[in-house]
Amino acid sequence: MRVLMISKALVAGTSQRKLEELAKCPGVELTLVTPPYWQSDDGSKLVLERLYTSGYQMIVTPMRLNGNFHLHYYPRLGKIMRSVRPEIVHIDEEPYNLATFHAMWLANKHKAKALFFTWQNLYRDYPPPFRYMELYNYRHASAALAGNRDAAEVLKRKGYTGPISIIPQFGFDTNIYQRTEPRKPRAPGDPFTLGFIGRLKDNKGLDLLIEALAELPEYCRVVFIGNGPMKEQLAQQATRLNVAQRVIFKGGLPTYEIPGEMQQLDALVLPSVTRPNWIEQFGRVLPEAMACETPVIGSSSGEIPHVIGDAGLVFQEGNVQELTARIRQLLDDPQLYTQLATKGRQRVLDNFTQEQIARQTYKVYQQMLS
């Protein structure tokens, strides 16, 4: 089967392992269309990383309106489709986006079957022309992939009647995300490093983490890895609460440096807070840290509790007292800490590897062509 995948997310090198696994599936001839970079909403460029490129063809092509989540598209996609002649077009985008509509229209024109992907776990009524594009994509898609259970329910409520498979967008490479050196035993008073990795945004609840830090022993500290609009506000809060010397901002890092950084953390915290227009869709950093045997603490927002399962700690979103208590559990109970480190990696091996995601996606392809 000739498969054409269209994905801006695959500028990230660590995610490309999924394509190598897909390309190993029987009969798959895989071609990726991806841009040379993606313009992030903070002005930075996520430049294409070529880390896993074996077994499939990568076509790097210009993107029109790069950085515009809803309106970007690939002007040369029609020419690429004529060359590749795909049987399946895998559109790694939300159904209400122009990129999806454009690719779906071309797939229909070239008599290829198409599927789209969605993380959208909140019901939203989109204005024209996005609602028209969404309905067109629902009518013409042969299948849909939903990254979580709530997203699948939203699709049904919005009128999509085709087959839906609940499969996360990407799995995790447990050869990359693993502990490469044994963790050194902590002596009393040794630094205990809590970490957050991702965009520094209001909906991530990062002010709660600094507020909790002020209630924790002096040997505790917080490391933020990532950029975003909340950095200055968080720095000011840390100063106001007299913990500035215990808060470190490392900025954004290449994806290939993240596994090493995760191993330096004693715990990873994802304190996301649901907003009227947003709820946590998955929380990729959680399985990444779990695979590195770094215990995780997450809020109750959206999909987080389902991702963590019994292999980490969950607190009621927005509740700083509960967050502080969960951190103290890790500080005070070395046996629990060790158990969660072990269970976390096993949960990823059982549920979230790139190989498993690729196999599940391949089954969808087979069903589309049957």
C-alpha cells in the first residue's frame, strides 16, 4: 500500500521513529510530506530535525502561511500526489484546518482514501469557513484517528459517522527515553529537583508549582525547560515568595536533549488547569518521563489521569495543597518513589511505544483498503 503522510509535527526528530516502524509493516510504501520548519506562536522556529529517516521517503516542501495553525497548507501538495499516487493519504491535522481540507480534496480528486487526526477534546462550533471545511472532511474521510477518548466523543457529537480509532498521535521510543545511568541514592538534605518541560503558558498551572515550592523544604527546587509568555510572571512570583534562588529557567532545548534532562529530574510535574476553551489532551511529557524512570505528578485535567494510571500521582487540578502533599509523598516515602519509577517505565512499555502506535495505525490502513 502506498501511504502519503502529511505532518508538520514530524519536524521533531524523535517523533520520526514512528515512521520507521510504519515502514516495516508488510507492504507499506511510505512517503512523508513535512515543512522545513514550523513557526511557533512565540516567534521561534522549530527547524526540521532528521533523526529517523530509514525505510521511507521524506519530502520537505514549503508551507504557505507557516505558523497559522488553522490556515497553513502546502501549495505543492497536488504535484506531490501526482508523483506518489497514494492509495492512502494520512492527514496528521485537525479536521477543521485548511491543510486537512486541501489534502482531503486532493485525495478525493486522485481517488485515494484519506484519514485525519484529532486531539480536540472540547466541543466547539466553528464559524465559516472552518465549519464548512470540517463537514467536508467528515463526509469524505474513510477513517479518523482520535488521540483520546473525549476527542472521539466530540467527533461523534459533531456529526462524523465513520470509523474512529483511539490512537495517540505518536508513541515513545523507549530506547531514547530510558535511564542510561542508575539514579544515585539521595542522602538527607540532597537537592530534590522538580521539573516542568513544555510551553510556559497560563493553562499549564505553573504558578501552582512555584506556590507549592514555597511550602517545601529548602533543598527542593524547580527547573522549567521551555519558553513562553509566563516566564516573566513566574520569575516575579518566585521573587515575591522568596524562592527565586530555587527556580531555574533553562529555556527551550532541542528534542534530542530532553531525555537527558528528564533523567536529571527527581520528579516531573504537569499541573495543567482546565480553561473554558482548553483541557489537557494527553501530556506527552508524562510518558517520556515515565520511560526514563522519573516519577510523575499530574493534575486531574483531561486525559492526564488516564495517561498516568497507577504509575504516578494525581492531584485535583488547581489545588496547591494537594500538589504539595503529592510532592511530600515522594520526599517522605523512598519505597513509593522506587515503585513509581519502575511502574512508570513498565506502563509506557505496555501502552505507549512507537512500535505499538505504528501497529495500531497499520491496522487502520488495512481496514481502509479492505
